[in-house]
Amino acid sequence: MGAALALVGKGRHFASLGIREVTRQAGVVPTSFYRHFRNMDDLGLQLVDELGLVLRRMMREARANVLQSDKLIEESVGIFVAHAQTNRNFFMFMAQGLAGGSRAVQEGIRSEMRFFASELANDLRRLRLMDHLSDEDMNLTCDLVVRTVAFSLTDLLSVSPDDDYQVAQIRKRTARFLQMIFVGAGHWRSDGA
Amino acid sequence: MGAALALVGKGRHFASLGIREVTRQAGVVPTSFYRHFRNMDDLGLQLVDELGLVLRRMMREARANVLQSDKLIEESVGIFVAHAQTNRNFFMFMAQGLAGGSRAVQEGIRSEMRFFASELANDLRRLRLMDHLSDEDMNLTCDLVVRTVAFSLTDLLSVSPDDDYQVAQIRKRTARFLQMIFVGAGHWRSDGA
DNA sequence: TCTTGATGTGTACACTTGTTCACTAATGTG
DNA sequence: CACATTAGTGAACAAGTGTACACATCAAGA
């Protein structure tokens, strides 16, 4: 799995990886592959599972560091960007899987995102933010937030992680996107405005 | 190019297509490929060009049909969904290229999206909508709108085009996303709210 | 210490792949 | 008509691919 991620990190698309290629990168003979996975799709699914863990770690850290701050959005985006950089390959895999890849992988990533959005909704409720929103509209909002961040991920991954200026630019832009969404949510009338 | 799109439409990822595979689908001998393209990346780039045409056609139709209506958002989303269905393979290719694919293809698609967003900004200015936004914030808003629609594209493409219920659901949800964004933009103070 | 389960190895096979080259059929322009 | 350009063909080659099978290594538990 590490080898596959490494190749993805080098710019290859997961869908184009072959068994031999992956095992070669792993420094292992091709037949060994079958000891762990039935095929590449299987490998992809296990990567999605592990991606789930990464996302959960990120969420935990966000929750711990963002409680008391009034700069909730900037902080959260900052944490997201930091995690995306340290787990760059994982997030590349995720971005790739959002649209392409096997049906199953795509569905897996999508479901991780749904989970993430619903956790975000819980947190906002707990912090008594956006209290006027119906449950449905709260989910709508959080879904939109998660999508926006996910899209920013593709921006982030398309620039060098060392290009501090561009990274800061993306961070700022993402934060402003979220601000605009929350302004919209703040003025949203759940009874059909 | 049609053959490549057809394969993408069948669920294969563009990045995983090979020359022989494409020519086979095209009913032509592999060597013929080189009469038209230097390699698969080249094919991808030409597809991006043609995608640009498709998007422009869509824009023209949206402009023609949406002028007088007060349901601007719903209408526009409807037109988008309709085009996404009739050019399903093209839009699949686009969705795939958003995150993966070769650097050049990705940059091409991204630049189409930027163009689209700036055209949208022009239109809104011309209709004297969101007049209080600075140029920069107008661009921000339109960029967010285009991203949101692009993400909805991935939803749309992951359900059967005949599943009218799900398609309608996605259309409604997308429209509400956009409404929320525009509510946010409407209350946005360009001097740092 | 012997057994067992998990992991890795080496060889083999039948296909598929990208690309080359010289050749042929079709097309439209002078 | 003749001619030049464009598109398609068929054979060939070295390299890479997925997968099967029998065998080797090794850690852990009895």
C-alpha cells in the first residue's frame, strides 16, 4: 500500500498502476502481491479504509485546537492544509478517487466525505453555531463546506508543497470561500427564504 | 477521440487507456494512431480543446434561456444537467481530469473552469446582480459557484442518467447550494465584513 | 522441538503493449 | 489527368503484463 501511494505521489494515477509496478516499487516479487490483495481494486479499497483513519486523526486535532478560538475557519483550514501536506500522497489518492477510479473506491471516498460532513454538523450544533438552521439545512451547509474544502485540495496538490506563497494563497482563498458559505448559512431561512 | 471518450463512458479511467485499446475501439489498426496524435497525452489535450467548445455551447444556451426568468439558478442548473447528460462522456472526462491525469490535461481543464467563472462574473455584472461586490469578490463568488457545480457533476455522473428521481434530487441540491452561496454573496461586505 | 500459518521467491506461460518501417488506398488541388 | 497529401495497413520486435504453481523462509505457539 505504501508503494502504491508512493507512485501516486510521483504523479502517476492510481487507475493506471499495475500489479508488477507496485510490487517493483515495494521491492518485492510480483507474486507476493496476491498474499495481501486480490487485485488492484482490493488494494484501493484498503487504502480508502486507511484514508478514513487519516481523516479521523485530522478531525480530532481540529477539534482539540479550535475550541476557544474565534478564528474558527482560518484555524480549521490551516489544520487541513497542514495534514494535506504531511499526508500528501494519501490526499492525492483521495482527490484522484473522487471522480475516477473503480466504482467501489469512489463510493468509499464519497462515504468518507459524508461522514466528515455529518461530524462537522454535530460539532457546529454542539458549539451552538447556526442554531437557526433545520437539521436538513445544517447538513446541506456542511456538505457544501466539505465539498469546497475537497476541491481546494486539488488546488493544493497541484502546487509544490514548498511554495509557501501559493500555499498561503490557497489557504486564504479557501477560508474566504467558507466565510461566504457561512454568511449565506447565517442569513438562511430554513422555511424557504 | 470518440473512441477514447466511449471507453471513458464505459467506466474506464482516461489515465489507464492505452493506444492499442483506443485504436481497437475505433476499429482501426494501432499504427493509425500516430497519424493523429503523438501519444495519449496529446489526445487528452485535444479532448480538452473540444471540451472547451462544449462548455461554450452550454454557456450560450444558458444565456439565451435565462435572461428573463426570475428562477435564474434553477434554470441554469437545469441546463447544466441537461448538457451533462447529452455529453456524458465528455463531462466524465472532465471530472476525471480535474484531479488526476497528466499535468497538462489537468491545467487545461482548470483553465476552462477559470474562463467559465470569469464569463459568469461578466454576466452577473451585465445583469446588475451583486452590484455591491468588488471585482475581486465577484470573482471569488463565481469561482465558488463553478467549483460547486463541477463537484455536483461528479454526483450526477455517479448515478444512472435514467434514474430521474436521483437526477432531480441532485439538481435540487445543487440549486440550493448555489442559493446559499448567493445569499452569502448578497450579504458580503467587500471591505472585510 | 515440531508444526503451522503467513509471507516471500523463481520460473513459466500466454498475452498485451508501444513503436518502427515500408507499403497501399483514398482524397482533393493544380 | 497527374500529383501530393492524408489516412490506413500488416508484419515485426523487444519489453512489460497478470496470473499459476511449487518451493523456501521464518516467527509463534504447542
